[in-house]
Amino acid sequence: MKRLSIDLETYSSVDLGKSGVYKYAESEDFEILLFAYSINDGEVKVIDLASGEIIPEEILSALSDENVEKWAFNANFERVCLSRFLGKRLKPQGWYCTMIWSAYLGLPLSLEKVGEVLKLDKQKMNEGKGLIRYFSIPCKPTKTNGMRTRNLPHHDLEKWSTFKEYNQRDVETEIAIKKKLSAFPMPQSEWENYWIDQNINDRGILIDEILVDSAIKFDEILRDENMDRAIELTGLENPNSPLQLKEWLNKKGLEIDSLAKKDVESALKNAEGDIKEVLELRQELSKSSVRKYDAMKNVKGKDNRARGLIQFYGANRTGRYSGRLIQVQNLRRNNLKDLDLARSLVKNRDFETMEILYESPSDILSQLIRTAFIPKEGTRFIISDFSAIEARVLAWLAGEQWVLDAFENGEDIYCRTASRMFGVPVEKHGVNGHLRQKGKIATLACGYQGALGALKAMGGIEMGLSEDELQSIVDSWREANPNIVSLWWDIDSVVKRVVKTRSKEGYKNLVISYEKGILFIQLPSKRRLAYPKAKIGMNRFGGESVVYEGIVVGNKWDKIESYGGKFVENIVQAIARDILAEAMMRLEKKGFNIVMHIHDEVVIESDSSSIEEINEIMSIVPSWAPGLILDADGFESKFYKKD
């Protein structure tokens, strides 16, 4: 046996969507109902475990044999569920995921959608969702169903028979996808990165249960207090209703378009008296400070560790990791100086002191979200992140030597950029220090062909800059970075030429090719970015552009228009991702326990290692990136935070 393809149908009273597979499989009532498998892509067999059938011994031994490839669509689900079923952890090595392979080729992360995009003969069966609702989750007790809370096979034998067909079809669809993708194999190094990712997800990260429960309780008290005060001031039945509140504000003489965050902030600038207080209460009531705490409570297992928070290849345009469940990639930044004091007040439920010390306790709760992640007893967190990695990679790729020199000399890149843009020396908190902010906003907004719109999105207008000033910042930045500007136009030209001629071209340390309807960009690491069904189309300005297909807002599969700067952004972010993946591989091989990583930062749970050692490992330049200058900065902490 070389290859085993698997699909499971399971039951658990835990909500899979809210809590993730680790907590789902940990439930006392978790059960594998059906086990469909195929050996070496042959005939699919279904084992009806719910009806007493058993898994053959050769299949059970194959599950633990690293030499037998185990394949599934979203293999993490099958591996975690089978680990619970067998009573032992199945290591990720030897497990392969068709969903990850699909993502590598720019396809959706859904079996149904991949089947549709690839126009497979054997698609996922539409009846599946209804059958899963019937057999895989608890049912509502009614007089008709005899007040039962679960549907078993004998309650509807016809549905059960269809459920078995559905289980079989999923394996057939997974095998068909594998065959379609076989012309474009995923590099072995990426499977090794996937296994590292699975180890990190299996390890999980400890949640401070006392802080989480206390924060949720405090939020309830605050909401009740704020709601009572808002009712007292407005006389409204529900002052949290935008419709009712807008009407009240209009009667008070305040015309307001909406109660969106920016509109409320704008109205507050001139508001007085009751109107001011009501708008402030509106701000407090609309804060979602505890949603993340609720998510932590839903996800953490019996040992208080949250698992499954990182999705490998979650961003399939670049291959970057994305957040799941608690969405750790999108945590509120903390700027509170004394986090320790605020944490202890919340944990001790000293809410009275909190309300005396802090103007907005709900804002403090938001800032404390990061600190709910803690190291296990006897260890501390070492948090290390790459310094300005995208700016470094962009300059390296473009050959913008003055930027590389600035990084090598340890200069402040925003000061150096401003100095280059305006032709004067710029020092932070020193001579021409006011120009540093312009250097910063330009560095962050202009690197990927961003212009006026990008600067506005970065808050240029709010900084007090006029449109003319913003345009001059764009022009000055482009003048200061001619090689980066050339990179956009060169990439744009090469990509268009390759798509038109269905050919292959090398550019710098990239290889751009068109194969069987897919535009590929090979990175220096030899990993490839994929743009399915790429062709030349018309952009919104009436010019020529490359159009490909992919996932857009709303999780729909649609056409996406691209251009030089956007391709450069994808390439730079993808290279930065490869550097992070390689650093994590080195750290794991040296025995460091990574419990979480966010963007360009790793969080390590350690009892002895030093910050310097971690930073040194992070700063090793990959063999495929000669000339790149990397730097990592770190600190240690007894809870997760931004330094």
C-alpha cells in the first residue's frame, strides 16, 4: 500500500465552526460514524462504524505508518479525529492535504468549490449539508421524534444509505482532484512546512481562563451600566438601535448620516452636553471588546490550550498563513503602559478600581485581549519578529541599494527615506524630525505602486496633509526609489508578454511561465505562485491588464484584474512568507516550541533559551537570498503583547 485516501463522517455536540476540530473531537460524545477509504486510488469502500462495522487491521496500521501517504481534503480534520478515535496522536508526517495542494495552485479551500472550478465529473453531492445536519449534530427534541436529541441510522435508513454514498463520493472527488493537480506537484519542502504548521496547531497555546471569564463578566456589567445611562438620557426603548438613536439625535438638532465609527468620531468634535455623552455611550456600546474572549472560551480545550488557530496557505495568492477561530492575525494593539496592573484588576474582578483608574474600561478590555495568551507554568514567552521585512525584500528584489545600505547601517528607514525624498538630513526627534512621518507614510503606502488613494487609506488626510501635499509625497518617493518603480513596470511587461505568448521568461531571480492555462511566478525559494485561467483583458481605465480567476470578497470565485505593483506585492509578501517558514523550520528542528505566529512574528514557549539565540536564528538569510539583509528583534514576557 502506497497511498490511502480517506474521508470521515462524524458526530459531536460541539459546534465545529465555533470551536474547531480539536475541541470538537475532544467532546465526550464524539464519534466517527463512517470511514470511507481507497487504497492506491482504487475502489472506494465505506466502513459503517455507527452500525458496528470495524476498520480492517491493515488500514489501522497504515494510519500510523509514515511510509504510507494518507490523503484527505482538509487532512487536519481526519488526522485529529482519528487521533481521538485511536487514543494516540497521529503525527503529521506522512499526511498530505488536497485542500492545501489546491490552495498552492490558486484554487479555493473548499471541496465543493474546487470540484466546480475543475469541472469534475464526480462533484461533491448537494444532499450533504442536510444529511450532516440530520446525523452529525444534535437534533431538537420534539413530540414527533420522541423527544430524542440525536438521530441514529435506524431513525431513517434511506437517509443513512444516502449518507454512505455521500461519504464515498467525497473520497472519489478528492481522488479526482488529485489526478487533475498531478501535473503541478507541490514541492516536498512545502509539505515539510505543512507538517511544521500542523505540529504548531497541535501544540496550541495556553489561555488565561481567569482573565477571560473575568473580562466577559466585566463587559456584561459595563454594557448594563452604559445601556441604563443611555436610556436615562434619551428615553429610548433601545438606544443601541441606530434607527432610534439617529431619530433622537435629529430631534436634538444633530444631523448625522450614520452611526458608523468615523461619523460618530466626527460628530463628537463639536458635540456638547447630553448629545456628547450619548455619542460617547454609543461608542462604548458598539465596541466588540469581548468577542475575542468569547472565541477563546469556545476554542480552548480541557487543558485550556487553544488549538487550530493558524491556517497553512490560508492566503492562496501568496501562500501566507491566515488566522482561524480567534483570528490571531487581527488582534487589537496594546498601548497601555501598565498592562500588569490592568490584568490583575480584571482577574481579581476589582471592577470598581478599573472604572476609577481608566476613562474607558471597555477599551482596556480590548487592549488586554493579547495578554490572555500565556505560557505554561515554568516557562515564558519569547516573542521575536522580523524588522521591516517587506521593505527589505522589496529593496533586495528591486536592487534599491541605498535602502539596503540604510538597513545594513542600522539607520531608521523612515528618516532615511524622508531625507532621500526631500534632500535634507532627517533625524527622529531631531533636525527636520517632522518629515519622518511623511517618510513613514510614503514607505508604507507607495511600495506597491500605491498613489493618492493609498496615502488617503493610510490616514494622510487625517494627518492634516492636503491632496497636493499627498501627491508631492508620491512623486518624491517614486523619484527617490527609481529601481522599485522600474520593478513594477518590468514585472507588468514580462507577465503580459508571457500570458500573450504562452511562454516562459526569467526576470532577476524569478521565473515567469504560462502552463496549461495557469500563470506561474517561481520565487527564489523555487515555490511557485499560481494565477489560474490568466488571460489579457481590459482594465477599468480602458488599458490592457492581466485578468485571472480566484476567490474575491464574499468567498466567490470570480475574475480578478492585476497589474505590475499588485504582482510585486504578491511576490514580496510571498518571499517574506518563505523566509518566515524557513525560520520556523530551523527553530522547530532546534527544539524550540512555537505556539503561535502572527504576520512576521513568532511566539515561543521556553524555559531556558535566550532572546539573542532566537533572534540570531530568525536573522539567518536563506541560501536562495544572497545579499538580503535580515534583522529580528525580540523580548520575553509572561503574557503575549506588543512590545
